[in-house]
Amino acid sequence: MLKEFKEFAMKGNLVDIAVGFVMGAAFNKVVASFTGGIVSPLIGLIFNSDFKDLKYKLKDGTLNDAGEMVGEVYLEYGTFLTNVIDFIIVAFVMFMVVKGVNKMKKKEEPAPEAPAGPSQEDLLAEIRDLLKK
């Protein structure tokens, strides 16, 4: 079992996946900063607020003894939409990267066909001739 795992781990595909995972994580931070710093403010202009702060109050809260509002419940759809935009950007870029890599890969050359030997009929005829002797 350990030998099989070692063979699996040493295959190029696993190393490629690991490299892709690390690069994807780093790229996700770039996309998150792009979305948070550029896309969200532009979309926020439409709503006259910060896009990430968009939320819908589901339940009103009450004031506690310290004068703080407690018990409010919000549906934070701005954060969700920002994360959806991040996902769409990352998924599109990863799709384009995979498409480019697949295009650059050499097309597999078909394996050379086995040399054609005598047909079954020829072999049977040869056996027949040998038996006649």
C-alpha cells in the first residue's frame, strides 16, 4: 500500500495539482483585493454605499443597559455578492489557463501499429502443409 501511494504521489499530476492549488490560493487574494478595492466601490456607487456593507435587516434589536443595540439580525447579501464575483473571476481565469495549457500540450501521437504478421488462414495453411509431410 505504501509503495502504491509513493507511485501515486510521484506522478506529475499530483505535483501539478499542488502547484495549481498554491497559485490558485495566491491568485484568489489578488482577485479579492481587485473585487474589494475596485469592483465593489464602483458597484457601491449605484447603491450609494459600500458594496460589502449592503445588508437587509431581518430582526430589530433592543437596547441593553449600556445603550448598545443587541439582537439585530441581518442578511449580509453584499458580502455574499462580493464572494460570488470573486468566484466567477477566479473560475474564468482558471478556465482560460487550463484551456491554454491544453492547447499547448502536444497532441499524443498514435502508438505505432504492431507489424502485420501472417493471417490466421496463412498459419492454418502452413500447419496443414507441415502435417502433410
